[in-house]
Amino acid sequence: MEVSGSIAPEIGNLDSLITLDLSGNQLDGSVAPSIFNLTVIESIHLYDNSLSGSLPRDICRHNGLQKLKVLDLSRNELKGDIPSSLDQCPQLQTIRLRDNNFSGHVPKEIGNITQLKELDLSINSLTGVIPEKIFHLDNLQKLGMSTNELSGFLPAFGNMKALEDLTLRGNDLTGFIPQEIHNLHQLSSLSMSSNNLSGPLPPSIFNISSLEYISLGNNKLSGALPSEIGNMKAIKALFLYNNSFVADDKTPITPTPKASDTSLSLSNYPDANTSSSDDSDDMKKSRWKVKIRDFIDAQLKKLMEKQEAWMEKMMRTIEEKERERERERAMREEEWRKHDAARIEREHRFWASERAWIEARDAALMNALHKLTRKESHNEDWPECEINKLIQLTTAMEGKFDEEMVWEEIAVKMGCFGHERSAAACKEKWESIHNYVSKKRKYNNSNNYQSHIYCEQGLNNDHGSSSGISESCFRSPILTRQATIHEFLCYCL
């Protein structure tokens, strides 16, 4: 599914955005300036759209994209000058602005971006000379400025030990190929065809053992091919057509066809001298061959570019899949952590309730045991001597029962007689005695009533004589208060 329309300026509110990839859509309009306000962004991919307009001149100067590493705006319809403030993004490693409508000069400030690894400004309308500072970027691996209107001499190659791909074809460059080209030790692809380069080939170019692709056709190169050409063991494609090369004996070079995986093109049809009557036909054939070779050269380069773009897209897909797997793994770990935290919380609540239940149970048991112990201790049998002493002390202090400390005083006095009893125990024992006495009195009163009836019946039988009443009945311990308190209670209890 492709996204269309313009880029919403609100995207500049995503302060934590690190990577922005809107490539391969149908976006139009200008590039939202708010994108360049994302201070922590590292990669901006907007290639393969229909974006138009120009880039902000202060793209890096005021907004401070201190972490931006990749800026890819290829294959759009952008125009205007390339911002010279790009050097204010010190972490830039990749700048891809190919296949747009940029005009003006190549900013010399780009030569200040020391971390730059790839610079692709191909297929634009750039003019002027190539800044020499760009050829002194030590970390640059790929430099592409093909199909522009660049002119002037090639700058001297600096110590570009990391450069692997140099593409300057389809311009108006003049002058010699610098001798310092031998400093490009890692160079594998060199394309400077369709320019106005002249002079002989530097012999040192054939000493670069890593070279696999050379395209210098359609120039004005001349002179003899150096013998060092045989040192290129890794070469797979060599295009030197439509130049003015000659052999050592000043005769035109006639390449010998050879079945091989290596492409070799050395023809220089303008100088091909023949004495046959078919010279005109040969010239036409030669021109057609040159066109065919030029077409094949262009198609091969396009194929290589497409293959490179495909490889790059595949690598981005792999990286995206890797990041997606990493996100899924992080989400699974987060889900597991939440699940584990919930499990621990449930266990914590369970054990808390268990502890609360155990504590409540223990408290209930202790309370029951305490009550049982108190009941047993209060209901234990007292020796008769202690009961007598308690009765004596209580009777002596009978008038003080309204006082609050009376039982404490009784307990203290009991202790003085060697009977260690608490105030509560003394009070409880006295209440039990009092209750028992009350019950016993009721029972005895009932018996006395029956005895009284019996005595009256005896008196009636004896005609009023009192001799039939037993004196022991009147002397019974339950009829006097003193006997009831001292003798009867000691006897009963």
C-alpha cells in the first residue's frame, strides 16, 4: 500500500523519532521543514516519491541535527541549490540526492564532513567544478556525480584510501587523469566515460589490484596503452572505446576477440584507416558498434546500479526484520515481566491473607486458652484454711464493700498470712461462696417450713404442750447468721 499526499508538518512533533522512512510512496509537495527539527533523528529516507520544491538553506545550521547520519532524497523532483549548511551535520555518513533537479554548484562545504562515506549527486543539473576538498575525505567510499554539467579539470586525488566506487561519467570534465589515482587502493569501479578527458592513461591506474570495472570510453584519451595493463588480474569489464589510443608502432589498435567473461572495448573508430573500397561501410559498422557498446555500457551500469539498489533494499529489509524481531522480543520480555510481576503480586496477596488468617486464628486460640486458664485458675479448689481466712477478712470488712480498693486490700492481707491470691481471685471466690450460700439458704428455708408444719402438728397433738419441739431444731446452724457464715460454709465448701 502506497501513501499519497503531502508530508504532515506535525511529524516534527515526534521528538523521540530516530528513523524516518517514507520511501517508495506517492508523496508530493515540499519536504516538511519540521522534519529537520527532529534533534535526535539519525536516518531520513524519502527516496522514490514525487517531492518538489527546494531544501531549507539552513537545513543543519540552526536546527542542529547533531545525530543525523543518513539523508536519502533520491529519485524525487527537488530543485534549487544543494544547501551549503550540510557540513553543520557533523555525523553525516550518507548523502543521496541523485535523480532530482538540483542546480548550481557542488557546495565546497561538503568537504568538511569528515565522517562522510557516500556522496551521490548523480543525474541532476549541477554546474561548475568539483571542489577539491571532496577528494580529500579519508572515509569516503562511494562518490557519484554522473550525468550533470560539471566542467573543469579533475582535482588531484588525495589520500582517499577508502574509496571503492568513483562515478563521474556524462559530464564535461577536461584535462588529464591525475597521476595520484594510484592512491585509491580500494577502488573497484571507475567510470568517467562521456567526458572530454585527454592525454595518456596513467600507468599507475593498472596497478590498482582491486579494480574490477573501468569505463573511460567516449573521451579524448590518446597515446599507447601501457604494459601495466596486464597487471589487472581482477578486471571484469574494461571500456576504452571511442578514444585515440595507438599501438607502440603508431598503428591503430585492433582488438582480438576472445571468449571470456571479461568485456574489452578498445576501438577508436575516428582513426581507423583502411585501404579497402568498403571504408564507408566499415565506418558505419564501426559507428554502430560504438553505439551498441555505449548502450551496453549504459545498460550494464544501470544493471549494476539496480543491483546495488536491490542489495541496499534487501539489507534495509533485513535490518527492518531484525529490528522487528528485536521489538517483538522486547515486547515478549515485557509481557513476561508483567505476567511475572502479576504472579508475584498474587502470591504476595495470598500469603498476606494466609498470614492474617493464621494470626487471627492464633489470637483466637490464645484468647480461648487464656480464658480457659483463667477459668481453671479461678475455679480451682481452695484449702479450707484459706477459705476460712477469706471469710474472716471479708466479714470484718463487710462495711467497706462500696470502696474500690477493698479487694486489693483483702488480697494483700491474704498474702500476709501466706496465701498468695489476687484481688480478682478473692472476689470471684467470695462471689461463688455467696451464690452457693444463697442457693443453700433457699433449700434450707424450704426444709424449715416443712419442719415447722411438723412441729405444729405435734403441738396440736399434745394440746399446746411445748415439750414436743426439739431444741436441736432451733439450734440448727442454718437458723443463725453467724453459724451460716462460719460453720456451715466451711462445712459445705
